[in-house]
Amino acid sequence: MSEVDIDCKYLLRPRENESLWEHLVTKEIAPNILEVIGRKNDLDIHQYIYVNSFCYERAVHWYAKYFPYLVVIHTMIFMVASNFWFKFPGTSSKIELFVSILGKCFDSPWTTRAISEVSEEAEDERTVLWRKKFNARPSATESPDKEDGEHVYMRSTSVVSETKKDEPEPAASVLDKKEGEQAKALFEKVRKFRTHVEEADLLYLMYIVQTSLKVVKFTIIMFYSVALVPNIQIVVTCIVPPDLTGFSLFCCNHNKAHIFCKLAYCYICFVGVYGLLCIYSLYWLFHRPLKVYSFEQVRLETGINDIPDVKNDFAFLFHLSDQYDPLYAKRFAVFLSEVSESRLCQVNLNHEWPVKKLRTRLSRNSSDRLELHLFKLLGLPDTVFDIPEVESLKLEQISNVTIPGTVTQLTALQELSLVYSSARLHLQALTYMRENLKVLRLNFKSAEQVPIWTYTLQNLEELHISGPLTNELSRSANLDTLRELKKLRVLTLCSKLVKIPSVVADVAGQLLRLCVHNESSPLKAFSSLKKLVHLVTLELTACELERLPSAVFSLSNLQELDLRENRLTTVEEILSLQHCRRLSTLKLWHNSITTVPEHISKLRSLETLDLSWNTIRKLPPRLCYSTKLKHLDLSHNQLTSLPPEIGILQSLWHFSVAYNSLEALPDELFSCKRLRTLALGNNSIVFLSPRVGNLAQLVRLELKGNRLESLPLEIEDCSLLKLTGLVVEDSLLDLLPSEVKRRMNER
């Protein structure tokens, strides 16, 4: 048999000569090398070792030799590809933060409380509706209740609150201050994370790239592995240079070929399964709406209806967590709800503002009501309603105020002030406010902040509104009608109006006081004033008036007119005010009036006249014929003298000419024996008449800021004047006899 014809394949065929096969496999000299049949086998052991190494390096296929290393390399590549998404700086930080927040939200006590409370409310609502449906069915002739869903919800929750008012709160639902602060921090983290992640698609794109790389790698491995696995053979034909051994052909036995072959097929199966999963992931990425995650099912299950749907990378992360466990998304969603956050703020507020602390904020306001003033809080503490003696509640710069039905516990509440604060009322609270609220004060930055329930308070007596109202107070300003305010007596509007609002006529029949503060903006139209036939007090402040409005003259019941801080230079039209026969108070202060007309004396009923802070140089004598004058203020003018007719004002009890240029006083002034206050300070008076002693009812005398050198001793005859009521320089007081000062001190 020639060497060319010799082949080792016969060793793989069925064995015909069993004795020969046994001889070959049991050979003791070199068990890894089978020589060609028919040749001598008397090689040296070192020759066999050489042949063994030579054949392994030259004849064994590279795939069979390096299969274990290939598996290790492939595994490492797959590990890198799988962890690339998690370790890439642009994605790993977001994923780690999301997982961290997800775990904290899952374990937070607030999550459990929020879900349980909503579930209880939903169950209570269903119970109330069930009872209403089956226990109080209307008859066939009765019409069903037409209230909207919101009112039904408000009524059901109010009923529940009444039935459970006396029941203690379960211990499991109590949230301590530390847990509340932790939950508050979680809300802030979720808000920031959502803002940052929803703006990008990096995570989604990186995951697509990673999955695509794994699919490509799988495809390459499968193709070349399937093609090369048959090259793993147990018996390998090896040609060796005959000069070394005397033989040219050897049949070498590859010991590990059998197990490598089995492992290769197993490896191909595993890689195949892994590749199919990658292909499925890629299919899932492209055929599922992964950029939007809807919490519709969560909203149905939890009852929290304001959970917003998320998008982009935030939505993609939720899809991944949903594949792991949908419960995580349900519990995380609690921290996306504004309602849940507001409830948490309420719990924290109640911890921060106990009743004892709130009582320290009580004080008397200008209306002598016991007022609770809360400033720049995150909400309205429930503990407020545990102070029944509160008469006035003032909420300043508090956003999203919700007044619950427990406001009924404030039995003394009559006044509510909302200063740059928006407020909503539960149905029970609205009913209570309609029956008990007397005074409402609103300060706002935009007309839309005026609550619509303001104009349903039927027992409201005073309404004070300050903010940018429209000229017509139209529907856009939520002031379309005041007709429901049937008991309104006082209306104050502080804004920049062009004309008196037409809606003021809605309360013309009962309005007694109207105050318009126009913030130095021209007020040009006053036609609506004519309808206010019962008006008693009218204030037109900072309206840029240059003359008295003619519409005022038709107000026959007017008793007080205040036109301060305008641009009046003359008041010649004052004669027409005699048609206002009941006018007793006229305030023209803080204007630019230079002269007072003589016919001012025609105002027979005038009792108070305030002309302070003008530029009047001379006082008309006929002014003193208004014999009913009790209060006359001419301070901060440019008067140089007073007419002797001033003595005619026998009813005068308050007279002020401070901050003028008077050098002397007429003796007739001291015949006004009813004077109780006489303000003469900051003039140029050099002498005070001894007749000042005729003012027996004088309780306050201001002389400071003049040129007096001494005080008359007759000042002691002012029997009601105490030393504390005498406002004068200390040097002049020192000149008074000690006995006079002692007697004045003892009064």
C-alpha cells in the first residue's frame, strides 16, 4: 500500500477487524498517535511526542483548537454589549437614579397612605351613591337631581366626613413629620427627573443601538459556527516530513474533539435562543409605542385621576419597569399626581402649624375683629378650623387654597381676606359662606383669579376688590353681575377704570357706600352713579378729577363725599352740592385747590369739611356761615390769616390750621367754646391770647413749631386740658409755674 493511498478515514467506519482495532486503541507507546496500518511502529518516544505536537499545530482545525477561547471571547463581547447601555455615562446615571427613585417611591409610607385614602374615598363615594340610588329613589313624578358631577362628589365627600368625623384616624395612616419631609423631597426629585428625562430620547436610542449590535453579533456567530463545527474531528490525518521519523502519514487522535463537538452544538443552541430574544426585543422596540406611557389603568385602579401620561425616555423607563413588575408603576404614579402632592403638603402643614402656634397669630384688625393672618404658606392648615373664636381669616400670598366643609367649625367667622391668593370652596363650605360671611376682601394680580363663587354670597354686606379689573367688569373678569348680592351695603373697587362699572347698578337699590380708588388713572364716565339713589358715602380717590362730577349732584341721599388725591384746582361747582341736602361730610384734601368759593355756605348741612393739603391762601368769610360745622381741617395750606367771622362757628369742636403761615389769631376764635381740639402747630404765631382760657372743653392744644415766647397763665382755665394734651416745646413748658403744671397733671 503506497503512502498516497493511505487515509485515516477508515478508522471512522464500522470496525471489521476487531483484534486490530483493540490493538490500536490499547497501544501503550503513544496512545494519542495511530500509525498507518502496515508500517513499523518502533519510533522513539521523543519522536512520538514531536509528531503529536506537530500534528496538533499543523493538522487540527483552528476552530477545534481554539473553540474554548472563542466561547470566552464571544461571552465577553456579549457581556460588553449587554452592559454597554447600563455603563454608558449618558444613560447609566439616569437609569441608576430612576431605579433609586423607583425603590424609594415603592417603599415610601406616603405611597401606601395616598393609595389607601383614595381607595377609601372611592369606596365611600360608591356607598353614598348606592344608598342614594336604592334608599332614596325619587318617585316617577319627581324629577331627578340635576346637579353636576362635581357637586355630587362634593356632597358625597361631605356626607362621608360627617359620618366619620368622630372616628379616630387609623394608626397606619398617620404620617410623622420625618416621613412627610422625605415624601416631600421625593416629589421634588420626581419633578426634576421628569423634566430632565422627558426632553430626550437618548435612553431609547441607545437601547436600540445595543440590541441591534447583539443581533448582528448573533447572526455572525451563528453563520460561522454552523459552518465550522463539522471541522471538529476525532481522527485527524497528519502528514509529517519522512526524514524525521521514516513515516510520512499519521492518523492522530484528538482527545477533546468529541466533547468539544457536543459543547459546540449546545453553544449554538444557547446563542440561538439568546439571538431570538434579541430579535424579539428589537421587534418590541419598533412595534410598540414606547415613547408614551399611559397611566389610564393606574388611574382606574388608584382613583387618582390627575396622574399625567409621560413621554420620551421617561415613558421608555416605565415600559421597562412595567415588564418587570406593573406594581412599581402604580406606586410610582402617586408621586406624579398633583392631588397627591397637595395632600402631602396638607399633612406637613398640619404638623408645622398646630393650634397652639396658630393662636399666637391672632390679633385685632381695623374692624375690631379677631383676625388670623397667614402669610406665604404652601396651603391652608386644617388646624385653622379648630379655632372657633376666629372672626376674620386673612390669607396672603397662599396659592391653591381649598376651604373644606370643616369651615363650619368657625362659628364666629364673618370676614375673609384673600390677598393674592386663589381659593376654592367645597359645596358645604360654600353653603356656610353664603349664610355667614359678611365681609370679603380680594386682592389679585389678574382678573381671572377672582373666584366665581364671590358673587353668590347672598348675605355679603361688604365687598372690597383690588386688582386689574376690566373697564366694563365683563365676564372675562368674572364680574358679570352683582345681582345675587342682595344685602351688599359697601363696595370698594381699587383698580384702573375708565368709567364707573355698569354692574354697580345691579346693587343700586341697597348700596350705601361706594369707594373707587383708581390708582392715579383718569376716571371719565360717571353715568352709573345716577342710579345709586340710596348711596350715603361716595369716595373717588386718585381718579385724576379736575372738577366735581355732575353725576354726584343727583345723589339726594348722599351724606359723605370724599374726593382726595385728585387734581382739583377749583370747586366752583360746589354750589350744585346743595341739592344733596343731607351732605354732612365733604373731604377735598390732597388736591391743588387755590380758592374756596363764597357759596360754600349754601351747604347748610355740612358738619365736616376737610381742605387740608391744598394751596389755599385765603379763607372766605362766608365759609363761617356754615354754622353746623363741627370738624374743619385747613392744615398744610398757605393761609396767612383767619377771618374774624370764625367765631360764628359755635358748633366747632375740631379745628386745625397746622402747617400754614399764620402770624396771629383772631380773638373771635376763642369764642368757639365747644372746641375740643385746636391744632395751631408749625405756623409763625408769636402770641397766644389769654382768651384761650375761655375754651373750657379743650382737651388738646397743639402749639409746637411756632414763635411763641411764653404761654398765657390763663391756659390753666381750660379745665379739661391736661399737660399731656398740650403739645408745645419743653422750653415753654418750663416757663409755666410749677403749681399750674401740677394742677394740669392732676386732672
